[in-house]
Amino acid sequence: MTDFEEMEIAVKALDSKKAEEISVLRVKDITSLTNYFVIAGASSTTQAKALADEVEYQLSQKGVTPKNIEGTGAAGWIVLDYIDVVVHIFTAEQRDFYRLENLWVDGEKVDISGIITK
């Protein structure tokens, strides 16, 4: 499975559970950390956990498991590290605090309009 396919599955999983403001940054050319950052908002800590669970479930169905998971829904943020794709899920307060889109402004914004249903 390619990193793009992993990213696409993660985005579809987030969208299926009504994640807010999903964005994807391709950062492969500016960092060795990962190829894609998938960033999504959650309306509550409960939804953050549900979003993470759905991403993990959908990718596990393709035989892909996270190398590491950090944070908790209760903390308002969760990071699922799939090596080539890193999924960040934040409540609005935590997303405003971390501002990953601003931190990685040199990353290429990926058009996901053909992937999501919103």
C-alpha cells in the first residue's frame, strides 16, 4: 500500500465520522519525519477518540497498524503515527493552540475535495 493510499483511507475514515476541517499537508520534501500530515478537528473529546478509533480500524483492515499512538481523547488531541502518514486529531481549543498548519506552512496542501463527501 502506498503512502497516498494510507492517507486517503485515513481521510475517508475521518470524514465518515464527521471530523471538522480535515486538511492534508504533503511534507515529504521538507522533513524526514513523514510524508503526509493529516489534520482533523473534533467537536468533543469523545469524538476525538471515536475519530482515532475509526482511522485505526479502517487502516487495520488493510493490514496497516500504527507504529505509535500519543495523546488521548480526554487530552483533546491524539496522534496516530503510521510512519509515512501521521494523523493529528484535535479539539478546537487544542488545534488553535498547536496550529500545525501554520507551523508546517511550507508543506504542500493536498486537495482532498475528491476524497471527502462534505
